[in-house]
Amino acid sequence: MNSKLKGRDFLTTNDWTLEELEQALNLAFELKQKFALGEPTPYLLYKTLFMIFKDKSTRTRNSTEAAMTQLGGHAHYITEESSQISHGDTAKEIGIILSRYGHGIAIRDDIYLGVGQKYMEEVAKWASIPVINLESDWDHPLQILADIMTIKEKFNNELRGRKFVISWAYAQSHAKPLAVPQGLIMAMPRFGLDVTLAMPPEFELLPEAMEIARRNAEEAGVKFEVVHDMDEAFKDADIVYPKSWGAYVYAQNNFEEMKRIAEKYKDWIADERRMSLAKKNAIYMHCLPADRGFEVTDAVIDGPHSVIYDEAENRLHTVKAILALTM
């Protein structure tokens, strides 16, 4: 598969032009159709992808590993404990050495603010093969691409002027990364969506991501607004994406402080009453895993508005597209 994207890193959606992202999405739709028809897609025959995971994963690991298999290649699953990364292998060494062994490097490093994206960029600096972001502290570009693909499917590719809401929601689980909400506010305006970001004041996102979101919205001629009321955000929404993230900007990497702050906002939940504020044909999205009973009620996540399984499936097809285009 010849492409000007061969050899390109995919570290954030903002590094790619809208035309390039649309090219990836078009290929993802084609690959999805071929998968449904059982047609082989051996675009990466005998090629090797090294997947470095510094955090746990269900959808990202399995969709990426399955993608390489279905493209005719092989994915190596690497953790800090199963390698010498925890004993001193540097980003430079990882980038140079794995480049001599295979054809692509994919990394998940999303736990600590200010760490993961810098690590990926350092690996990419030394690597001579593409480096793919499987989620960092800054962005989750493969998830975002799957989300856009899902919205295109559900609204017949008619996105301009639709209201997209990314809202903070309460969760009992660990302080989740900023990557998904930041990735969403940066990317969704570029596809013509009016974006509303809803959050309690302590859960603000990084200023750099907010600035990119505002700039992208201005360039696309769409709206980007911030509100601190979940009901206000849901009103007349076409797409709602309520999920938790940590108060990293406010509390940095102090996880106990983040948990204490979150306890004040237990009423930030996606329930049937809030869904009724959105448009009749609104869709509910979540990157999963969702904290049922806290982020969202069973009635919503299992209800008629939910598209979570289609969204999760599209993780496979979008990662296949990115790997095929870059490797």
C-alpha cells in the first residue's frame, strides 16, 4: 500500500492534517467491510509491531494485536516487567534497537501527567520506524479516530453543526488520564462538530489542549464552549460522552487529593433524566471501561442511545488503517 503516510508517527491527531485523518477513516471503513465479508487484507505481511504497555489494557491491546494478525503481521506484547525497560533501557535504546528488529513501535504510557507523551516523542526521535500512540497523558488518537468513525456511521457522515458533549462524570475507580477528553476537544471541531466541554472547576484540562481546541474550532467555523453544569451541557446534544478523568491540573499527580475532590461531585452521572435533555436521537458514547452506577446508569449504557459496542468494534478497524498506512 503506497502512501505519503508511510513511515509517519501517529502521536496525536493534531499532527495529521484533516485530509490525512479522512484518508485513514476512509481506509477504516473499507477494512471494516472486508472484515465483514471475510476478505483477507494482507497489507503488512510478515511485518512486526512492538507494543510497549506501561498500563493495563483490554480494547487497545487486543484491537492492536488482532489488527496486526489480520493484516498479515505479528505484534509483540512488551511490559516493563517482561523487558529491561524497568532496569534501565532508555528511550533512545528502545527506539534504535527495536527499529532494527521490526517495522513499528506502539506505546501506552498514560499514568502520570507530564511523562507518557514525552517518552513517546523521545522514542520517536531515535526510531527509524513509525511510533504509534496507544494512549499517553496527552492524547489517545486511536480511540478518538474510532469515536469519529462511529459518529460518522450513526449520523450518515453529516456532522457539521451537531452538538458534541464531553462531560466529566464521577467514578470510584482510579484517577483516569486526561488523554480522551483532551483528544476529543482537539479533534472533534476539525470534523465540523460544535463541542461543549462540561466539568467541575477542579477538573480543567491542560491549557495547551484548550488552546488547540479553540484554535481548531475557530479554523473550522464551529463552536467550542466550556460549562460547569452537566444538565446545561446535555441540553439539545446530539452526542454525549460522559466519562471520568483526574483533577491532574489542580492536584498534579496526587491521587489521594484527586479522589477527595471527586467525592464532592457524585451527582455527575449520566442517567435517564439527563439523557432526556438531549435530542431524541442522541447517542451515548464511552471509551470503556465505564464505572457503572457512578459514571453512568445501566439504563443508559445498556439502553437505546448507547453505541458503546460499535464504538469498541471500530477500534479494530481504525488501528488497522493507521498501521497499514504508516508501516
